[in-house]
Amino acid sequence: MAMAVANCCFSVVTSTVKFRCCVPSQPYLATSQHSIASVTCKAVVNRRRRPGEHKEGVSQKKSPGKSKDKRSSLHDEDDDGISGKRNAGKSQSMAFKAFGAQRKDKKEFKFDMKEQQFEPQNLKDAAFLDAVVKVYCTHTEPDYSLPWQKQRQYTSTGSAFMIGNGKLLTNAHCVEYYTQVKVKRRGDDTKYVAKVLARGVDCDIALLSVESEEFWEGAKPLKFGHLPRLQDAVTVVGYPLGGDTISVTKGVVSRIEVTSYAHGSSDLLGIQIDAAINPGNSGGPAFNDQGECIGVAFQVYRSEEVENIGYVIPTTVVSHFLKDFERNEKYTGFPSLGVMLQKLENPALRACLKVQSNEGVLVRRVEPTADANRVLKEGDVIVSFDDVHVGCEGTVPFRSNERIAFRYLISQKFAGDEAELGIIRAGSFMKVQVVLNPRVHLVPYHVDGGQPSYLIIAGLVFTPLSEPLIEEECEGSIGLKLLAKSRYSLARFKGEQIVILSQVLANEVNFGYEDMSNQQATCKNRYLVFEFEDNYLVVLEREAASACSSHILKDYGIPSERSSDLSEPYVDSLEDNQAVDQDFGNSTVTNLEVGFDGLLWT
């Protein structure tokens, strides 16, 4: 595919350290780019096989050059066996994209996070198991190389559970690129159509509703419990591979800490357990001994050195997702401070910054789109967040005798909330107020709306650079300069994108330019002059370009010269004289808020 990048009305940032999921040419467990491990989405996906493909099931496929440690991986635990549409040699770790809420449900619903007063029952009791349902999803993924069309559909299965008021919870990756979602209760042979009300890509949670009254007859929703303690017993229930009936596995809570979410772009609180989580378990509940739901199964850690490491989304994250949806009638996401921080463990570094106590983290970079850019400067030391002291390792007190990453406090806030930071600047202590909002990524990890934008001018196909596009095209075809920009640049305003020339549809009007691909360009206003990186120049006659447009669309079977979201005129947020190029700096920008060792995006 031919690609070039244009400095127009788009822009995006990618990450060097990411946990991602993909849909390969065979049933798979998606692999991660993490240098130590990868997380798997346990969704089971099936579709009609092409010649040479394996039968249904789940297998792990390695992509050369992606993971430094090929022996380990993080995967989302999702449907019954995912099979997709990737050619051999292409990356397996394609990022998922958010569709957003399909339907706003204004009906208020409540759930109680407080301790429930009810008769303890054994998990063998069908009342608990009957609240867990099987999810059947048909997916149609966008084709990022040909952004005006979609790829061949495929199917998957996962798990979900009832939370009351006609609603179900599952994983966001279970209904990724969905075109139809159906659910079936335990012991029933009827499938019911479900609607996706909201998808939280960053927290890997989706909210479903079923309108059929018959589906809810005799249903008893699950009750939420508190965050468990270490070594507490845990039971995972769902519909994994290996059979059609419900499955139950048991284990204990091994660890509770801020965890990288494979499907999303955030580091949020996670529960590590040793109970088996397999493909198809995704979206299923995890119970404590009192029969309370303490989280949602969603991913596992795969490595030759370890075994039986699964992850559960805790009820604190689930509560945040549901409250966000209830407040805004849509999901807005977890907020971010928008700064890159460095630990202050070294005494000489603290002395240089005039920090007297053994506390605080150093601000190394501030995102231009973050509200923190208004009050924080590089070199500031953050010593407190809402009067909670921040340690020199970037941790804060957690429960009775534990500490947890500073990002945990930020994740407890909602988009638009204010926070008070205590900072030391040039030896002086002061307090500042900041508004917390979700991060703005220059190169998005997921594409909202489900279909990428595009614009065709005289056969030149322009589209925004995104992480899924990089994965689909393979990093080697993108070019080092463009990859560096996508990895290191920050968005200067909300909505900024990096526009690339993805390919050239051959025609007389673009004769001589057919082999161009994956380049960034600056479009001049006169005579359709495009200046691409590496000093390559493309000049098209404006009238000829306009006249050939309909013929090119007809020859290549393209419905429109632009995507529907580009029908309105674009208003540039930058001043005309503002420079386009950025200084990439020497710090890595990542969607998972993790830079190189010692630097953390928060």
C-alpha cells in the first residue's frame, strides 16, 4: 500500500510500549509489544476458513521483530477462538478501536458497591450461575489500507453477566467492531439480540441491554463486592473453549496493583489471580466466597517462565465506568494529568532540585493539550495530590499497609474533575489546581466511529495515521522518520492528526507518482502542490484533478471521494504562521503512559 503523510487537519501519537490485541489469519491469542510479557484477549472468534487456515480454536502467532521477549505475552481473554484476516508476516498486535455508545439509555440504573446483606450461598447454586450468559458477536473490521470499505466479517463468543435494570456487563474487546450481538442464558436454546450502550476501550468494559422481557424472566442480577485482599479465594465463571456449557475455575488473589490493560490505552487497577482464564472467559464474573462479584475476567499473562496468571477488572473500575455512563449518558473515559514523571530516588537529584524530604516526582514533560500545561513547568516536583503525599518512587499509600502507583489516584477522578497538586518549584512550595481530562493522542490507539477518515484527490488517497494502520501496513513500510514522529510527537491541539498519503490510485492525472506510499505531506493552496517528507514534490493541475475524480472512483469501485465525517469544512486550530514541525525531544510518548525505564506518563 502506498502511503504519504500530509500536514493538514489530522494528527496522531503511537506508543512504543503497548499491550495490544489483533485478529490474525488464524484463530489466535493476540501478542503484545511489551519487552517482558504480553496479555491475551480471551475472545473466541470464528469465520469461514480460507485455504491453508486452521480450524476453529485459539493459537498464538508470533510476529517477527515485535516483542523483545518472544517467550511471553499479555493477552485479552475474549471469545471462543479468534480468527481474522491478516497476511503472513504482518503484525499480530493490532489495536482495537472504539465505536462509542450506540444508544443512549436515559433510564436510571443503580448498583450498590456497599456490603450486601444477603444469605451466603454456595456457588453451586444455580442462582449465581444463571446470571452468567454467553455472548455471540459478529464483527466487521475496517480495512485501514482501503478506508472506504470493511474486511470480511467473523464471529466470536465470550461471556457476560446481569447487573440489573435490563443490563449486562462484558468486555469491550468481546464486542469490538460489532455488527450484531446476541446473548443466551444458561440452560436456554434461544438467543436474544443485545444492544451495545457503551464501550470503555481504556478499561475494557462494555454495557449491553436486552429489551426482550422473556430473556429476563426469573433473572437474578449479581451483587458487587468490595476489593478483595491477598490470598482471598476467587471463582471465575464463564463460557471458555472446551465445551458449550458453563465453566467454573477457582484460585486465590495473588496481587492487586496498577496494571497495563491489553485492550485499552490506560494503566488501571487490576487484580491478579491464579484461577484459569481461557479464551471465552472474557466478560465473565469473578466471585468471592460470599457469592459477590469482585470483578470481570479479561486477560492473562503468557510466558514460559510463569503459569496461571490471570487478571480481573476490579469493581472499583467497573463502578467508575457505570457512574461515568450514568452521569453523561455516554462513556467519557478515565482522566489523565498529562505529564511525564521521573522518580526522585537519587539524593543528588533531590538536592539539585532543592527538595528537602525523600518524596515527590519530577515533571519532565507536559502535554500541550493538558490543563496541567497551564500551571506546571518542566522541573517542577509534584509532592502531593489532593493532600496525599507522593513518594520518591511515584507511589502513594494504599489501604492499610500497601503502596500503589501515583496514577491510581488520578484514575479515581472523572473527566472534568479538579485536583490540587502540591509542587516544589525552585525550592519553593506552592499549590496549584488542575482539571483532569482524558489524554489526547496524536496517533490514536483506536479509531472512534469504527471507520477511518479518508480523502481522495486525483487518485491520491489521504488518511489519518493511526496505530491500527501502522499494524496493518507493518512498521517497515511506514518509514523511520514518520514512525519517529508518531512515537515522539505530542498533539498541540485537540483533533490534530498526522495525515498520510496511503496510496496512489493510478490514473493519467497522477502519472509518475504511482509508487508513492507512507509519506507525510504539506499541501499548498495553489495548483495542488504537495510537498512530502524527504523533499519529494507532487504537482497536479487543479482542473484536471477535479475532472478525473468521478472516473477514478468508478474505476476502483469507491463510493465517495471522502468519508462522511469530512463533509463539513475544516477550521484549523493553529495560527497560519505557526510552525508545523515539532522537536521530538528525547522522551518516548506512549499510549500506555509508560516511557523508558524511570519515566511514566500520568
